[in-house]
Amino acid sequence: MATQLAEACPIVEVLDHVAGKWSIGIIVAAANGPVRFTELERTVEGISRRMLTLNLRKLERDGLLVRTVYPTVPPKVEYTLTDMARELYASLSGLLGWAERHRGEIACARAVYDAAS
């Protein structure tokens, strides 16, 4: 049991990173090709500049994003999903589809539960 727990720790850590509210939004926003910081800032609803920066660095560190800086004035920076992140996006797409299909049922279940409480 202790061995399983020790082996699961890195998995839990990775899932914490990629399953976070902001990480999912960033991955979804970058799924259609290279994206710039300002595009992400506009697309990922509610994220602050600081939180976006922190999450981009985290995703880059985890090997899910590639940050490309072009030598222009001002510097142009683009973020692209890695192959690993595109594979993750395919899984996220299934989960997002599931959430869309069952959103109404979940809302009804919550209402029934809340009414009974």
C-alpha cells in the first residue's frame, strides 16, 4: 500500500497541474495552434496576468507548452502545445463533451439534493 501511495504521488502532482482551472483553459485555448500571451489573456476568462504567467511557466516546465520568442521589437512570444499536450487535449475534449452533455442532469441532481437537505 505504501509503495502504491509513493508511486501515485507524482501522478497526483501532475493531475493537480493539468486539471487546474487555468491549465485546462490555457490548453484548450492553445489547441488550435500557436497563441500569444494577449490572446490567452482574452480567451481564458477571469485569469489575471500574473496567474497566466505562472501557469504558462508551470505548463512549460511540465513539457506541455513550448514558448518561442521571436527576435523582433517588441519581442513576439508564442505558446504551442507539445505532442504530449495535444494527447492530453484529446482526453480533455472527451471530458468537456461529457460535461456539456450532462450539465442539465447534474443541475437537476443538485436541485433535488439541495431541496432534500
